[in-house]
Amino acid sequence: MFAEEDKGQGGMDGLRDDIDAVDAEIVRLLDRRARLARSVGELKREHGLDTYVPARERKVLDRVVSLGDGDFPQRGLEAVFREIISSSISLEASLKIAYLGPEATFTHEAARRSFGTSVDLEPQATVAEVFARVERGEAQHGVVPVENSMEGTVTHTLDELMNSPLKICGEIYLPVSQNLLSRETDLGGITSVYSHPMALAQSGTWLRREIPVARLEEVESTGEAARRAAEEPGVAAVGSVLAAEAHGLTVLARNIQDARANATRFIVLGRTWAGRTGRDKTSLVFVFNDRPGGLRDSLSAFSDEGINLTRIESRPSRRQAWTYVFFVDFQGHPEDERVKRALEKLAERCTYVGLIGAYPEVRVGTAG
């Protein structure tokens, strides 16, 4: 019996020794990569190039995922290398990212997914402040929500995009998992539930069914709701697991949102759009000539070239009553020949066309 145990332990020790050797090799290679990243940073500074290059990052992530032979999960490979890239960027230069805060919100999580944890993530109180910080050069990039699959468009973001010189250079899709967070240990101790209006709406059915006596109160963010739940007895928040970890709360119930297929799309803001990758998306705004069939003729510029529109929205122009600006996302990049032809046709049929972004397309369902 003891001989069998010794044999098993010996086999375990051997495997652990092999893992230790692999870990040592990984660290050696990461150090080598860090030295290369510093050299890249020096060249970027010498030539005035941007530190964050979304097209290059997307190609790196796609390549490393394709190199795996299946033993290590693809999502895990992408997550590991996103942090490696984040650390490398921090070696090249100090990168500040403004995002719609406070901390522990879904936008915070989206910013971490896009840039990793080795950059400076700076929460802002409003969407407008995120734009302003990047426009003034106080942050290199910004992250804001633009639409939710259940609740629709974030109009504050579209209104800022209409008048800002900033461009969209990236996108993130984040599955929304709403959870009930509290200091209390069971539902019977909950008298009030705080959260952002959208989070309360998304989880309204569950809340009314499971804790019907609880008062629902709207606050400016899920992060603020978690902060108050950590300080006030009898209070729960609807928010993310990240918010529970940040404020030391217990997750009393998970995935309480009404719709399981619920996701929010976030955009990354910068001074220039991203380079072409071959799998891209472009965003623009246009104002068409006010005549019968004007909108149809404008959109036919895309269908004529076989370009797929992924989204269209309209917003009041705020310059003249009852005039509207249309926002369009489509598959392709401004450097593509068919996109160039479509944009030329669109310009002929509209009073205004403005490109507001081009960026690697994230397939829905990926980490983005």
C-alpha cells in the first residue's frame, strides 16, 4: 500500500517539476518580450507613433489563438495575451484610459477587457467628461457604452459623437450578468434595492417576484449602488460580480436579469481610427437631402456595393428643428475599394457625411 502511495507521489512530483520548468521558461520568454516591447516603445516615441494600435493588437490576438493546438482554451489564450499586451504597453509608455465610472461598473469591466489591468484606468462621472478628457489630451483613450441589446442606444454617446473630433478605434461586447449584492446574508433582510435605471429594468421581473416588499431606488451607476449597499444595512445592489469584489459584498443571487441573451456594446475613443485588418467595421454620420426617397437613395450607396449595414440610428441634429442625423455602422474599412466607392456615392446624395470611426470588428459572443 505504502509502495503504491510512494509511486503515486513520485509521479506527481515529477509532473510538478515539469510544470515548474515550463513556468521558468515562460518567465524567461516574457522577460525577452518585455525587452522587445521597450525597444518598440523607443521607436514609437522617436517617430511620434501611437502606443495603442488596435489593428496590431487584434492581429496578435488572432494569431496566438490560431497557434494553440487545443489543450489550452482559446478564450484563456486571448485573456492571457491581453494582459501580456497590457503589460507591454505599460513598458512602452504611460497610457491613461478614461471611462464612464465609477469603478466596478460594467464600463470599468469593458475597459479592463480592452486594455488589461496594467494601464491607468480613470473613472469619469459622465459620458461628456470621458470625451472631454480625451479631447484635452489628459487621457489617450476613452471607453463608453453605445448600445444595449435589450434597452437600445445610449443617446448621450451618440450626441457626443456628433460634435466631437474623436474617432472610434475599437469596440467591446460585454455580456451583461446582473446579480443581487448585499451585506445581508439572505433575501429576508433586504428592504431596499439600489441600481442604475437600466439594471433595475433588466432585472425587474426577478426583483418583483423574489423580494416584492423591497423598495427599488435608482442611482447613477451600478458601482454607486454597490458602494451604498456596502455602507447601509438592509440594502442590496443590482450589479456585477466585479462590484461585489470591489466592495466586499456577498452575491445573494446570480444572473437575475430577465433576458439571458443580454449584452452591451462599448466603444473605444481615440484621436484616429484603427488601421485596416481585413475584418473591420466603419461608423459614420450623414444628413441626406430632404426629398422623397432621400433616405432610401442614401442607403442604396451601400447595397449597390454589397456592403452590410450592422446598425442605423437617428438623432435630432440640434441645429435645426425636425432635422436628423443618421448614424450607420457597416462592415468594411475606409481603405477598402468598395467602401471608397460607396462613400463617394453617399457624398453625392447627402448634404453632410462624416466618418467617425473604423476599427477591428468583434464577432458577437467573443470577449472583444
